[in-house]
Amino acid sequence: MTLDVGVIGVGMIGQEHIRRLDGGAGGSRVVAVADADAGRATTVADGLPAAKVLPSGEELVASDAVDAVVVTSWGPTHEPYVLACIAAGKPVFCEKPLATTEEACRNIVDAEAAAGRRLVQVGFNRRYDPAHRALKQAVDGGAIGAPLLVHCAHRNASVPAHYTRDMSIADTAIHEIDELRWLLGQEIAAVQVLAPRRSSRGGELQDPLLVLFEMADGVLVDVEVSVNVHYGYEIRCEISGETGTVELADPAPVTIRREGTVAGLVPGDWRERFALSYDIELREWVDTVAAGRPPQGPSAWDGLVAQVVADAALQSLHSGGRVAIELPPRPGLYAPATAP
Ligand code: NAP
């Protein structure tokens, strides 16, 4: 059966996802789009054989033509669209963050728990990246013994002018927040954010940041968030365990040796580095919801926990010091299938 998808928000990642969803390997097509920028919606729909522009996200969710919804509008707009999908009983794939406040995420979790079935999946795509999956497999398989320390880096070549210091946490490091919970099977117990000397390449922006996480079992994690490195987009993760270490390999497909140097290409941006993860993420989502099964990927609960941790990190960034994390009670709907 073909899954007929509606997409709300057809900016950068909306168009990336549409490319995969329309006529994609999983048997889906895009039948409706909506965007605050009506001109952009029309341009995107014009390039798709079956898509209509609908005047609003609410009308898209309500449309009988739409089986399932992808929300790729800006974070602060996610909550009402996801709630409308739950009310309509339609599966919804919502890009990260699930919503931008703990309260909004809780509203979604409460609504889904009250509905009694999982409909929401959050776009934490690291879980679908083959390299990250291999990292998790090595840890889970005992290849390095019990994990002790984790060193991560999240480096962007550059960011748009409207990017703020808080976005380094709420939009960027939120990927590591979900990755660490998934990779280590542990909740994050506390966080501290440190601001080193500012890079002159970021103008007035406080860049980089160093984020320190304490996992519930005592594993310590450091994450460098740098968003103006200029040389490319780089994601690093090394886990140090009792009997060995495991790290993400260099993603360059080839290494060039010439004139006394060794070089490999660095991906330009997240689209290039994580292309395969988006392919797998959306194919698995389409396969699952088209078969009438609940989504198996990152849940609304995972979205809420990530937001609680991000809020604690922002508190540390603004006021300094270590902030302990207290999670709300987890509704039964989310236990125990979603890690941790
Ligand atoms: P973007 O390029 O700015 O696209 C967002 C689109 O949504 C724009 O066309 C925007 O229109 C539209 N929009 C804004 N408010 C809306 C509303 N209320 N209803 C419908 N459409 C609305 O942003 P993006 O970079 O694609 O990011 C979108 C989301 O994806 C964000 O939550 C972001 O964090 C997430 N993201 C995830 C990844 C990942 O790796 N998982 C990567 C990139 C982005 P205007 O331009 O007129 O405001």
C-alpha cells in the first residue's frame, strides 16, 4: 500500500525529506504540503506529481487525502501540529526538537498517553546512522568492556546570522543528548556548560561551548559544540571502556596521499554526513506506519527527556554551575520498548 504523506514546513530539511518520501523505496508519496511561506509551498508542490498546497498545517492534518504527516516547520511551531495529528489518530514524524519547552513536550506526551497508542516519532536521526549503529553494537556487545568516559564533538562549518548561543544547546547539542541516552542505555543525571575563549570567527556569538554530562551510572561525557569551524561538518564520538576504546571512523570515503601529506574529504554539512541516516530513518518509518504498526523510532517521551536535559543545560549556560536533572514520571505507554 502507498502511504500518502502530508508535509508541514518545506524549508531545508522538509525538502530533503520530501525527496526521499515522494516515490521513495518504502512506497510513499507526498500528496499535500503547507508552509508559512505560500510561495515556497507552491514551488515545492509544482515539482511533485501528486502534491497539493493546503492553506495551513491544520487543514493538512485534517485532510482525508493525508494518511500520515511529517512536521518539518520551525521548532516552536511543532506542538499544535503534533497534537492535531494525535487528535486525528494520524501517525506523525516530527523533526527535532519535539517542541521547544518542557510544557509543550509534556502536552504531547500526555495527549499520546491518553490516546493509548504511539503515533509520534521524533527525528533524532543519529540512531539510524550506520556508523552510530556500529558504535552502539560494539558497546552493547562488550567489545570495550564497561564504558567509563565519552568524548564527542559537534562541529558545523558555519551557522546563519540568526543563530544564537542558546541554539548551540537547544538545536545542536540536543542531537548528542538523545545519542548518549540511546548509545549508553542510561539517563543523563546532571549537566554543566562551560564557555571557553570565544572564536573570532563567530562574531558576537559565544562559540564554542563545552558541555559536560554525567550519566546515571557515573559515565562522564564531554561534548565540544563548535559552529564556525569553516573546514566542514564533523561529528566525533569516542568511548573509552574498561578493556578498550571505540570511536566513529573518519567518514571520508577515500584517503589521498600526496606530496608528503595524507588527506580525506570532510563532509560539507549535515545533509552530506547524515544522508544515509535520513534514508534509513524515513524508510523504516514508512514501512512501519504503512503496515499499521506504531512507530518504533525515538518517541515523544524521548523528545520530552531531550528537552528537559536541554533546559537544564541552558540553565547552566545562563547561571553557571552543575544542574541536576529530574525527569517527570514516565507513562506506561513508553516503557520498556524505547531506550533507555
Ligand atoms: P527552515 O529551512 O527554516 O524551514 C522551515 C520552514 O517552515 C520554512 O519554510 C518556514 O517558513 C516554515 N514555517 C515556519 N513556521 C511555520 C508554521 N507555523 N507552519 C508551517 N510552516 C512554517 O528550517 P529547517 O532547517 O528545515 O529546520 C526545520 C526543523 O527541522 C527544525 O525543527 C530543525 O531543528 C529540524 N532539523 C533537523 C535536522 C536533523 O538532522 N534531524 C537538520 C536540520 C533541521 P518561513 O521561512 O517563512 O518562516
